[in-house]
Amino acid sequence: MEHESTPALRAIRVTKRFGDVVALDEVSLDVKAGECVALVGESGSGKTTLLRCFNRMVEPESGRIQVDGDDVASLDAITLRRRIGYVQQEGGLLPHWRVLRNTALVPWLRRAPDAERLAATSLEMVGLSAQVFADRWPRELSGGQRQRVALARALADRPAFLLLDEPFGALDAITRAEVQETFVALRTEIRVSALLVTHDLHEAARLADRIAVLRAGRLEQIGRVADLVDTPATDYVRRLLEKARLDLAS
């Protein structure tokens, strides 16, 4: 049911509480088809909570979450998760599976006859030769290589939607820059709608088309980085940008 006017991912007045803590307070957000939106904010702002609402790892108390126009509450959670690529902060690779089997997880779960071929192609897409890495164990990989495998696994079944939860945050600066370059190159090669959680405004500016700033569960502002810098909607957004010393010329 894809249509140009239908957002790929949509949150409509979503609220979620954990005990007395309001994690999300009537947050509304759209991600267009083929767009990457970065969720930024301090710890406890609700970034990861909102991200996980889209694959039903978190169930909101009110509001609606839609994927390509479908209300996720009406979808089977397991089927939904196989439809959406998901990259965790430290990869989440299964230590007792070799690289190729880790990468082929979702195609294998849906019993695709070409699961290994899809996985091998996906590894090549993220800059890892399947011939070299297919039989390695996760423990034999560097941190950057593990994150590349995690990204390849998320893309192996060719999803239209991708959720990334601080995917590069645990990497050293040089490795992080290399894996970011891989993600930028991938977005020019494949059409995927992505939601990226990051605490790094520089990373958000580099990787995303628009940035959504959250604070204490509320959406402060969403827009292109140039719009946020030129016309911050709130004092909080202005202070956040000043603290990051974001230089659009860099």
C-alpha cells in the first residue's frame, strides 16, 4: 500500500510511561520513503523508546505507530520485526554462529531458498568479502567488522525500513568514520527508510536528511540541520547546537 503521500514510518501522538517516568509524551513524527531521520537528545530523552515502538519491542500506552500505512498494533510482532532491519549498539551477533549464518538470519527464518546468497551479497555491500569472512566467528572480528556484519544482517532480506540504535557509538573515532562512510554509500545504492538514534549531532548531520530533537519525552524540533542551526525552535535546541559546536562548513 505504498504511496508517495504515505510516510514510510509514522508516530502519531505516541505516549509511553515506565512507572512514574514519562518516556514519550504525545510524540508525532514522520519518516518519508527513502529518508533517514536521526533522533538526538540527552540520555532519557526517549530516543530509543520511540525507535523500539516501530518494531513493537516497546508498546505505547496511547497513540499510533504506522509502518507504510499499516498500524503496527494490528500486525504480528514477529512478522513485523522480520520486515524491518534492526541494528543494535554493539551488533548483537550470535556468538555461536559464524558470520555468514549470522548475516542470513532473517532470510533463513523465512525459509528463503537463497538465504546464503542474500547474506553473501549483503556482506559485500558493507565492504566485507564473503569469501574471507563467511566462516569467521564474531569473536574473531574487530569492533568495526562486527558492526558491518550487523548492518549486513539488517539488510540481508532487503527491508524497506531500517532502525539503527546507536549503531556506531561503541567504536573508536577512526573506525566509526569508516563505518559511517559505508552507511552513506549504502544509502546511495539502496532505497531504505531509516530511523537513526544517536547522541552525536555531528553524526546526525552527516548521516541523516533531517534531525529530530527530543527532550524528556517530547519532540522539541524536527528539520534539516541547516534549519535547526538557523532557526532553533526552543532554547534547548539552541543550547544543544551551541554545545555541539556544529559547523555546517565542516
